[in-house]
Amino acid sequence: MTGVPLIIAFVIAIVIMILLISKLKVHPFLAIMAISLVLGIIAGIPLVDKTLEDGTKVSGLPSVIGAGFSGTFTSIGIVIILGAFIGTVLEKTGAALKLADMVIRLVGEKHPQLAIELMGWVVSIPVFCDSGFVILNPIRKALVKRTGVSSVAMTVCLSCGLYISHVFIPPTPGPIAAAQTLGAGDNLLLVIGIGLLCSIFPLIAGLIYAKFIGKKIKSADEVGGANEIVKTYEELKAEYGKLPGGCNALAPLVVPILLMALSSISSMAKWTGWIADGLAFLGTPIIALGVGTILAIVQLGTSGKMKEFYNMANETLKTVGPILFVTAAGGVLGKVISSSDMVNFIKANAGVLEAMGIFFPFLLAAILKSAQGSSTVAITTTAGIVAPLLPVLGFTSPVEIALVVMAIGAGAMTVSHANDSYFWVVTNFGEMQPEEGYKTQTLMTLVIGIAAMIEIFILSLIF
């Protein structure tokens, strides 16, 4: 199957998957895997590996499913495990509470949602949003206990901040690749500046939506009333006695972020030699979080809790196991879609959308994002399609091309749902059910995507 029937089949499959998970209470892993298998058969993916007459090898459906599952583990599995272990240590040693106190002193108790949103926005400039959420989640949870604000609102704010810079601001790989493809590779500072500017509307819209939805939905980790939450925080603080020092508490989080940032800077500046190789190695998320894990173990030692090391590691693995498998299932769905003819059909019919001007790259990226799940893939694929059309669309100056990069980024976060690993990271670490994830993460990405596109359109009229 190809063309419009395949698009219709995909939409129906997503609706059925949502109903299976939210209404019939089928476990997300089983629902996503079943839909992926059926959709792969309908899409015409071969049942077995084949070699065509011209020598081209075509993967069969079992191979596609295996590649999608293992590929997700390769890209984010170890990151989730290490990040979650760091979070466990920060919680058990009282370091998360110390960090929460530091944040509150910085912005005041009245603005914790804004604080966590801006924290995520800054962190995700050099760090992938998946990793950033795992790293910053302990601070989010401690701030919820510290201030008594909605856990859901804090989850949405953190996810929002991370997502915006992930798609807008180099040195994140997506925006860099789009800038290079569209001919703005020599104007990365301009792209960064426009990305900072285009973050304003979505950051405001995300904050407003987070506060709104936080009043409607309660997550599993929320306690009945605000007074009870504050009391819990004070009791926890009393249990730890003296909290770790600020530098000691920050090290497991900040050092991995700095390593990844330095690696991104080295890549962007095109450094060479052993220093560049060393930074590239240390800046790989797995290695960077490995360094953070070592620093967390040191923190355990200085807190006199090394005897709890084994139990903490065991507890972490039990917690992240379900997250890993559901996330991997989402990767399978994305791989099935990308292995079908859907993306090729969208590329072949891109001309229909050209008359939309600056909204064309936004809509194309949004279609690709919703179809296959990865924002980075949506950005790079859309950039490749749009690049030869820039003169036709009337975008030729450096500022105009930078705005096209932003429009692609805005589309690439519209929307995050079950085929996106980030959806499951946010939903599970935020302790929400999948149906709550659709009302929070999915709708939030729709809100900030539209808000970003409104700002980009206004800027396109000015520039």
C-alpha cells in the first residue's frame, strides 16, 4: 500500500492504538508492538529479507521491528539507566533537595515553573531533550516537594523548555543539519540568535498551558494538599540532617552537561586532533553520564551511604525497565513508518504545499514528525526537501533562511505522541498514564508549535 490509502491507514492505526491504551487498558508495549506489526503488513513491508534483481537488499518486517527496537536501546537505553541512577543518588543523599533550595533562592518560591522551564531550555542547547529530562527530573521532583506546586505543571514546563531549544538552537544536531543543508552553515551565530528570539512565544505559551493543565490532571507522585507536600519536604530535609554542599550536589548533573556542551562546541568549530577526539568521546551522552554516575557514587561515599549502593542500583533498574521497553516499542513504530513508502509519498507531493510560503516547511516537518516520531529526522528530511525550493518560496537572504530553519524546527515538535521516545520519557518519569500524556505532552507540543509558528510568521513579515 502507498499514497493516500497508506496515510489513512496510518491515521486509523494511531487512533486504534490510543483507544487500546487509554480505553481498553492494554499495556502500551503490547499495543504499540501490535499496531506496528499490523501497520507494517498493511504498508507492504516484505515478510522476510529480500534481495532485488539489481542487488538492493530490502529488510523484512521482522528485521525492521528488530532494528527499531535495538536502535532505540542503542540511542537512549543506557542514557536512561545512568540518568535514572544519578537521580536516585541525588534523592537518597539529599542532593536534590539542596539543588531545589538553590533554585528557589535564585528565582523565588513564586516562580518554580518558570525556573524549571528556563533550566530545561538552557540545558537542552547542548544536550538532547531525552537526556536532559532524565538529568533534571530529580530537581523537578524536589521542587514539587519544596514549593507544593503541581507536579504535572512542572513536568510540562520542563519538557517544554527542553523541547524548544532542542529544535531551535545549535549546537543541537537537528538545527545544525538544517542550517547546513539550507546554506546557512556559515551563519550559525545568526541561526543561534534567531533561535533564541523564536523561543519567546513558545516559552510563554508552554508556561501558560502547563499552569492550566496542572489544575486539571494529577500525577501518581502528587499528594493531596499543598500543606501536606510542604510538610513532607520538611520531614525529608530533617531526615538527611546536613544536606550536601552545592558543588557536590551539582557535580553529577553539571559535569555531564559541560562535557556534552564542549563536544558540541568542538564539532561546531571543526576542531581537530587528539583534544577534539577526546572531547567527542567524553561528550557522547553515554560517556558523559557515565562520568556523572562516577561522581554520584563519590557523593554516596561522602554521604556515608555506600552500603546502599547495590539496593539503589537494583531499584533504578526496576524503575526504568518498563520505561525502556515502552520507549523501544515506540522506536519500532517509527522504524516501521520510515521503512514504508509514506515518507517518499510526502516528498513526491511536496509541491502541493509550496504556495504556503513560510508555513510550507512548518507543515511538512509537522507531518513527518507526527508520522515517524523523531524530531531530528523530521528536521533533516524536511530541510533536504525544502533546500531546492528556497528560491521558489522566495527565501534567499541569510535571515530568511534562518527563519526557514526555525519554521522546520517548529514543525518538528508538532506533535510528540506514542511513536516518539521523548513522549514516553516525559510520561513515565512524570508518573502519568498514557492518556494523561496525550493531554499534557502531546497537546503541549501542539500549543508551543503553533505559538512558535505565529512568532516566526510575524518575524518573516518584519524581516
